Amino acid sequence: MEVNRRSFLATAALAAPAAFAGTDVSAAPSGKPLRVCVFSDIHYHPGVWTNTENTSFLEKIMARAERERCDMMIHLGDFMHGVRSPAQKAFLKLYNDFKIPGYHILGNHDQDGNPYKETCEAYRMPDGHYTFDKGGFRFVVADPNYFCNGPGKFIHHGSGNYFKRGKGSTINWIPPEQLEWMRATIVGSPYPCVVLSHQSFERAHCAPVMNKKDVQAIFNEANAKKPGTVRLVMNGHLHMDNLRVLDNILYWDVNSANYQYFAKAHSRYPADYVKTHRGAPHNIGWKEPLSAILTLWPNGRIKIEGAKSDWLFGVSPEDAGYPAYDEDGRETLPVIKSADMTFAYSGVRP
């Protein structure tokens, strides 16, 4: 079911036990909560997108992570549009070398200017999909950045091939080998899992993962064997803010740190700004960066402390002649809303 924001926030703190039963999750560790700074789709691209003329947006997000004493940071994809220019290297170094460990997820644009393996190396990722354990949780990084040119012909994004794919090609696939890796990694996990992806595993429209049902089946298989194994699934990509509970798993559609993109250009931004941000007529930007502080407890509590900004130059989607909502009924707003929910699992103390 889709969670209405008002009812979600009003009832989340009550945290009525979810319908979990079966295997004990005694392997879930006890201890202090894990705090994570989450942001997505910052799209560093000087001379093109809004708010990318310097590093200020990223620096403000990192300052919040430090101020909130986060244990780690996660960016959910589309960090940059290539890794080779001096400006891109400096931007990446700022994040990679920060005192708080930062993790990357590949977005569909992160390898626009180079092969994806080069992006992985620059981002210090072992591959497009990987896993790591932190603070009693397993983080499972998925990589749906494949397009398919026919049965079994999966091609990873790289060096701009995403824009040149053939007629009839479909995008956003998890190849069979990666599905098997996800199953082994999640079903066999000794810890509760948080699944990270750039594209969505739960959306009905707006370019979700094509074989999302296969992925959801893995989540449900793991939770049937050990309730509470998969607790949270996060994605970026659509630059929207939304929470949904599906099969007793919280799915979080994380808003862009920076802007919303529209294919049709508008003329509401100042001419001198457009001269130095040539893609800005396709953006409805935020005045300040959006990020969230995610806190995870072993007992099933999930807390999101969001952020609110204003429209860049005061221009909203309606002002520019765009629809406020997408096909899934999700609204473009300069907001990541807050929530606090506790799921009850068999064998875990609330």
C-alpha cells in the first residue's frame, strides 16, 4: 500500500507490531544505533546543471553529517557525469577523503564520460554491485545500470552507450548472475539488510527496474526464512521524496540533493545564470541541498530526519508550466520529509 504522508507520520511513533512470524532473528546484534547521512543525485556537472558551479552543496551535506555525528555517508547515484576532469577529481576527492566514510552507488550517469570500471576505481568500489557490513547491518549495493538488446544480451552503461542504445532496447535490468549474488548475499546474511540502488525496485512507472519482481521475490524469500532480514530498500534516480511499506519492507524513494529535471525547457531563470548553467532551463532547482539523517536500530526502528529547502529563484514546477506530480502520483518538492517507524519482528525485543 502507498503510505499517506500525514497518516504515516501520525502513526509511525505508535509502531504497531507488523505481521511478522516464524524464524527467530537472534543473529541480529544488539547495541547502539547506526547513523547514516543519505543523499542522492547531486549531479555535479559545472557549466550544466544548477548549483554545480562549486562544491558548496556537497560541503553543506558533509557538514551536516559531521554535525549529526554520523557513522557513514551514502550517495545513491548520479554523483558526477564522469571522473576525468580536474574539477571532477577534486569534487570526488572531497567526498572520498572526508573524515566520515562515504559510500557510492552507481547511477545511470556516473559513467557518462568513461567506462564504468574506471568509475568504480575512482569511486573506490570493488564493482557496480557489492556489499559491506557496518554497525550490525549488511548494506547490499545493487547495480541495475544495464540495458538489454535482446534475450540475455545485457550491456552495462559506460562511455555514453546509454544514449546510443538500439531501437527496442530496454533499460534498468539486474542480470541473472547479479540476481543469484543478491539471493546468496541477502538470504545468507547474519545481519539485517539495507538494500541500496539507484533505480527503484517498487515503482509502477517512471523507469523502475525491469525485473523488480524477481528482486522483490528474493527479499520475501529472505524474510520468510528469517523475519526482518530485509528492512529498508533505498533508491534515488527520480528526484522525488516518497515512503512506501510493501510486504513489510520500507521502500524509500530519496529526493535529489539538487533539482528536478524536465525534458521541456523553461525560460524562468535569469539569462545570466543560464549562460553559465546551460542545462538550467531543464531544471527546477532547490535553493539549499537536501540530505537526510537515517538512524537504524537492531530492534526494527527506522528514523529519518529530513530537510526542507525553497525553490531556486522562487520558480516552482507550476510557475514553469510543468506538472507537479509524476505518473506514480509523487510530487516535485524541495523536501525530504521526516518519519519514525518501528517494525516488530519475531524474536527481537522492541
